Amino acid sequence: MNALAPYFKAIVGFIAPGAVVLTSAVTEGSAGGVAVTPGEVITALCATVITAAAVYAVPNKPSA
């Protein structure tokens, strides 16, 4: 588990935006209604990859 510790921030940065996008994709007001469209899947994947990459690129604050 400690081997993944440096990546926890990026993992959460990957999961969180995808969950938000997919949750909003299954509302009745979305393009697909209660189903997820291919465009919504692509949007979720882009959001997860871009956010995880950005979070991973920012270094953690060194401990004092």
C-alpha cells in the first residue's frame, strides 16, 4: 500500500471528475437521458485523464 502512496493524489484526481461527469450524465436533463452517450463517456475520460495528469504534475509540499 505504501508503494501507491505517492500516487494517491493522482488516483483521486482521476476518479473524482469522472464520477462527477458520469453522475451528471445520467440525469434526465442530459443528452442521453438516463443512459450515458458515447460523447459523455469521452468527456468523462478526458476530464479524468487531464485532471489526474495536472494533479500528478504538481509536487507535494515538502514536509518540514
